Amino acid sequence: MFRILAERLKQGSRTLDWPRKEPALSPRYRGRPELADTACGDCRACYAACPAGALFTRADAPGRTPLLDMARCIFCGACAEVCPEGAIRFSRDYRVAAASREGLLVGPRAAGGEGAGGAPADPAALMGDRFRLFRRSLKLREVSAGGCNACEADTNVLGTLVYDLGRFGIEFTASPRHADGLVVTGPVTRNMCAALVDTWAAVPRPRLLVAVGACAISGGLFREAPECLGGLGGTAGDTGPGAPAVADTLTEAGLTPDIYVPGCPPNPWSILAGILALRGEGRPLIPDWTLSVGPGQTIVRG
Amino acid sequence: MHEFDYRKAVALNEVPVLTAEALGERILEHVRDGWRVLAYFGLPEAGGDGAVGLCCVLAHDAEQRLAAARTAPLTAFPSLAEACPQVELFEREIYEEWGILPEGHPWLKPVRRSPDAPGGSGRDFYRVDGSEVHEVGVGPVHAGIIEPGHFRFQCYGEIILHLEIALGYQHRALMALLRPRAAAEPVAALRLAECAAGDSSVAHATALCVLRERLLGLGELSERCQRLRRAGLELERLANHCGDLGAIAGDTGFLPTSSWNGRIRGDFLNLTATLCGNRFGRGLLAYGGAAWGLSSEECADMAGRLAATGRDAAGSAKTMFASSSVGQRMAGTGQVTEALAREIGLVGVAARASGLPRDARFHAPLSSLPQAAPGPRTERTGDVFARAEVRRAEMEDSLTMVEADLDWLGRHPEDAAERERAHGMEKAALAQLPPQRLAVAQVEGWRGEICHVGVTGPDGDFLALRVVDPSFHNWTGMALAMRGGQISDFPLCNKSFNLSYCGYDL
């Protein structure tokens, strides 16, 4: 008993007073990308270097800095490394979550208005009262649907004493019937589709859905795997070629995320900030210079 | 069988083509002589007309030798599963992936098709009959934040007679994606290999890099690269062993260590992030080297944090092992005997806990860097206690090794000439692969030996690229460890093995 207490004193208190205090991230951490608008000419170095197919040519400016789709991005930094113009850099901002699939598209910061279109998205304004019910208490159930265990591990870690998820009234439950929503990781494998749909059906309404990681949003590196359904993002072209019928099952079951946390895997602070943003808490989700692609605009794949 | 040095690629024409019967006999002979099966797979003929033969790679750990043999294309072969249980799962995989029938296999259950797979008709489970026998099914979705798998218990009262584990839910067809990319788009393939099992990102990336380097015959890398890679690998071991000890403590109801280790594990992950920006070590490895270096100041900063984290980890583990209730709960739970471990081909922590000195850092070292211990850390009892104790001891060794690496890196800043050489090596490592070669990479990940086997065809593409995660060998051990135990032992036992679902499902 005394031994335990003595060790307890040595281990100290390690919970970070977040969001009042900011976490100390690695100097090499790659957070939300920032793009500068440059004339690229025929240079396609970033497209060639990207292992995730995350770069898109802007329909309105084909010869300039492309769009970066955080839905697919694995934040490896390869594009930034090869860009001769230094047009792409990864900031240290870990607040990367967005409330829509389109909100994950990052365009070049507008120098003089061009390319700007995204509205500042304060979570309180964006989410409104939709999830007000869950302000004081939010119970979530996690489903790994083909995840590699990295997103799972960095979601699980929120329960440890550094993050202390419980102080926000948030808890992961053992049963979907006790949950207010699901957190899904992984590209959704064909083999896991039925279990995911069943689990979602077992969550009482109103319910919410969180997609964590590039796989869960777009299929990530497994976007083209016939055994995977391309995640929950549901944007055309992101569906695994082998399984359109099964992918439809996901849509029919209403598995459309309310919040998207990109990354491979996202930093735990990104996940925590994302979940809090869902309730309209925390700082703006999407910075005002992010290009939002509306229904009228088309994207040409590079 | 063609025998060769584990570091060397062999020309495919040196690997003898045997009949299926002869291959089976050779495998049995070798296993009797102390060899074990590393990989056993279908090897498609060059030309892609769908004809597939078999290829088997074995290892003799004490002699640091490998052996390989293959067959001509075939559609069936005599099963060895009864005589040599460690090939049982490989034979099912061969049947599932290439349709080659292992004749006489006791039960050709699916390997990676879950019972819920679309178009599937469910699956038969082994069933024990009797008036007081009952069956308990768990999963695929479990109570914690954990990957999916289905567990089916056959119980008599409280006692588990049999546990059957059905996996496949995480099957992403990783090997099918990896095979063409590893030759044509090697860097993209490396990013994919890092997702084979997220908690073993560094180990799987190391294996794919080493495989390519061996196929190209690049020879040993610079000491700097070796130390950077080893630091990444050992930090991965520290983080996961630490997390596992915490999880075991949690399942014995000992909350202090459970709580502390959750935090300490994160500190180890953050040290990895200092190295390469990613907590799981993604992006650390590059073919022919390491993608990141460390300055003297960064080394000093990391060494200081490592020492503090190491002290916390040691104190936390000591508190746990000093608790008699923890010790009693772990002792005797989920036992695997040495004979059983050898028979089913266990690897990694689970094998060492049962007394088998299997550790690829010793039987297939990637470099000539000194180890922290004279040999693999082994225990004799093969229970949860032994698996926890192996982890505790290995954390001490890993700390010593990372300290040594940081110390060396801090004292040897990279100069321009060396950087030049390193770039040359990295460029050489991206060259087109030589045709008709077979090479093997064995990397001791924290869970156990990760094995990547590559066979190139006439144009330098991969005819076969096999990824064998330690979980592939060890899930059977987990199932057998539960016999005679109770369902309440299952979570604790499961934590002590901590096997990967996606690493098995791939």
C-alpha cells in the first residue's frame, strides 16, 4: 500500500489542462497543410510524390497550386518535400477536423481574393444546437472496420490520464445500445460491413457519427482495394471498385459522418478537438482561408 | 532444399524444384532437425497464365541459416498439417488464395473470410456436444476500442473445453496491393507496409526496406542508419510492451500501473514522433537508410526524456510485480508448454515466455550493433506471468539500446561526405529489382518475428511478396492457452499475447 502511494507521488499528475494549455507536439509534427498560390506550369512533382492520391487540379486554375484533400492525405509530407516552389507546407495546427467532406479540401491561401470561398466555421455556428443534447454527457462506441490499429490506439489513448476524456463528460461505452454515437476507424472492409451496419442500427436516436482517419473518411491508402468500401466519406470515386453494392448498404443505413478527423492516424489531440467541435465547443474547425468547393464547382483529378 | 545465409538473396534457379511429396518430406525432415517454417505460399509462374506452384522457406535459428524449396505448378498436394501443425494455417491460406488443395487437411476453414462476409454462408464452428455443455460467442465488435474478431467458446460449466477464433474482419487485401507496388512504386509500397499493423509500423517498414536491400545486394548500411532504425524499432517495442503491461495490470484489477502505463506508453510514442513527426514511426524508414537524422541537441533532449520515461516505466512495473494479488492472478493463467509452443511454431514474446529462445535480433540480426543482453529473454512457465516478465525484462534491454544509439548519434554528427554517401545509398536502393531472386527479411517487432519474403520474376516484378506477421503464428497459441481456463481468464490472457487482427487478416 505504502509502496503504491510512494510510486504514485513519484509519477505525479500528468493531465494536461487542455484546451487552456496547448500540448507540446514534436517539432517535426505535420498538422494541417497550408498552401500558397503559385504558378506551377507543367510541374507535377507533388502529384507524383503523393502516395495517397490526395492532390487535385483546380478546375478554375489548372496551372496553379492544386487542392489538397485531407480526406486522403496521410500527412507524410512528401509533397512539401518535392515542391520546388515551397508552395506546400504542413503547419503545426492539430485542429484538422471538418464538419463536411468538402471542408477537408485545402486550397491555397488567397492572396487577393482568388481561391477564397470558405466561410469561417466556428463550431458553435456550424453545429448549432444539433448536438446540444450531448453537451454534458456524450457516450460513444468505437468500431474498427479494417483499421490498422493506429487510429484505434490513438482514440483509445484519450481515456488515459493525459487527455482524461472523462472530464469532458465523454466516455467510450461497451455497447452501442448505451451509446449516443459511433466512432468509426478503418476503410470499412467487406467482411466488416454487416457488423458495422448492425452496430449503427443498435445506437438509439438521436445519434452521431465520427469518422477518424484517412481510411474511415476516404479509404485512405486502401481506397482502391477491392476488399474495402472506401470509407464513409461517400464522395464519388472513393468507393472500392469491387463493392458498389455493399457501399450502397452503408449509405442506405445512414452512415454519413457528422464530423471528419483526417490523419494517418490523427494525433489524439486532433481527435479530441474533433469530438468537442461536434458539440460546438473549441476553436474554429476550418480556417477562413480554406477553399470550400461548392456544388457548382468541379474538381479535376491530377 | 537450398540452404543459404539469411542476409543473402538467392538466384531462383538455385532453389530446387521438387515434387509435392518430396517437398513435404523435406519440410518434415527439416522440422525434425530443428528448423521451423517461416513462410509457405503459392508461387505463380512467370508469364501469369495462372499456374501456381508451392514455395517453402524454413529457418534454423541457431545456425542463422535459411532453406528454400519449391514445386512445379500443381492443383493439389498432400497435407502435412497432422504431422506438422505449424503448417496447418499456411495450407489453409494456400487453398484460400490459390485454390491448391492440401489433400487430407483436417479442416479447411477460411483464413480471412469472416463469417459475415457478403455471399458467405456463415461458418461451421467446432462444437462440443453434451447436456451441460454451452457455447459462448463474442464479437466481432468487442467492448473496448479494439479490432474485430469472433471468439467462440465451448464450455463445460466454468471450464473452457475449446476456443475457436474466427478472424478475417480486417482483411484489406494488403498483400495484393503491396505486390505490384513494391516493385513499381516502392515508396508508396513502404507507406502501405506501415499500415500492415499500425502498432508495428516501424517493424513492417524495416522488413520491406531490408527485403529490397537484400534483393539488390546493397550490403550493410552505415552505422548511423542502423542506429536510427534500431532506435525506432526499440522505441516501438518500449511503447507497446509498456502499454501491454498496463493492460495486463488493468485486467488483474491493479489500476495504478494500468493508469500510469497508459501515459508512459504515450511518452514513448511521443519520442518516436520527435524522431520522425509521427507517433507510430511512419515515415522514419527509407530504402537504403533512414529518412530522418538527429542533431546532437535533439539527441540530448531525447536522451533526457527517455531516461525520465524509463524511470517512470521501471517504477510502474516494479509496483505491479510487487503486488501479490497481481502475481497470483497472472501465475498459471493461460499456460503454453514449451513442447506445444515448438509444435505450433510460436514466435516472439509468447514463444520466449514458454522457453523458446526465438528472437530475430539474435538469430537474424540486421546489423552488427551490440545487443543489451547476451541472448533472448526467456521464461519457463509459459503463462501470463511469464509473458509479462519477458516484456518487463525486454523493456530494460530496449532502454539500454536506445540510450546507446542516442549517445552514439549525439557524438557523431553527420558530415557532408557522409550525407552524400547516404543519398547515394538511398538512390541505389530505389533501383529496379534484379530478376529471378528470392530474399527474406526477418525483423523482430515487439510482438515477434515479422517475416517478408519476396520472389522476383524475369522482369524484376514480384511473383510473390509474402508478409507474415507474428500474429499469424500465434493466434493458435492463444486459443490453446485458454483450454481448461475460464472465460474470465480470456481478457487477461488476450492482453498477455496482444496479437494483431489486421496483421493476421492483412
